[in-house]
Amino acid sequence: MRVRERHKVVLYVTRGDDLLVFREPDFPEVGIQPPGGTVDEGESILEAARRELEEETGIVDAPVFHPLGEATFIFESDGVRHIYHRHFFHVPVTVETPAQWERIEEKLDNGGAPIRFELFWMALAEKPHFFAELGAKLDEFAATMERAAA
């Protein structure tokens, strides 16, 4: 079996008590997810986090990316074993955005067609369920945020 190994970034972007998430209207079965993506060859983890934030959300110049840890996600698809080394970050922002907006992801890791994202803020306390273990650090992160607010 062929193995495809990648480093990924996952961004828990917050504004106050709200968490930025998105859905793919053309692929509703995927559910909601946080911004993030693949680290390009020659790119640092932090550079990838900044780039993915801008590409997927349009938010630029976020001042701080707090590392939350790492997790490995492994799955098999079409005879390929995929190993994703995920690097999680908390990205607090103060930028004004609409309650909901749309972006088009043009640059896909698999070279596929552009994907439409519908971004929106939701209460972090709702602790959304993300597919494919993208929420691996979310419970721990939410608990940390709750303690800090108390």
C-alpha cells in the first residue's frame, strides 16, 4: 500500500467567545470544520498557518498564533494510507467580519476544483463536532478558555 504523509495546520480562530468555522455548501456531508490546510514544501508550520488563515477566511495579519499541540490522523482511501501530522493553533482576532461570509478555496492539496466555503461564527461553548478528528484539541482548548474567563 502506498503511503502519503503530510503536515497540516488546524486553526481555532476566536473572537471573544466565538469560534470561526465553515461548511462546504456543495459538500454538506462534510459538516462544519475549522480553517486549516496543508503545509507546502519549504514552508514552516507557522507560515502555513498564516497562509491558510488568509486563503480560507480572508483574515490577514493576525498578530498571534498560540500552539496547542499536535495529533496524528491516519486513514486509508483508494489504496493509499494517509498520515496527517496536524499542528493545532489558537488564533485570537479582533477583526470585524460579517456574521457569515463566503470564500472560494482555489488552491487545493489534491489539485481538485475550487471549493466554496461558507464561514460563520458560533459560540465556542457549543463545542462543535468536527469530522476527521479536526476537533482533537477542541475540548482541552475550550476548557482552557473557560478557566481563563472565570
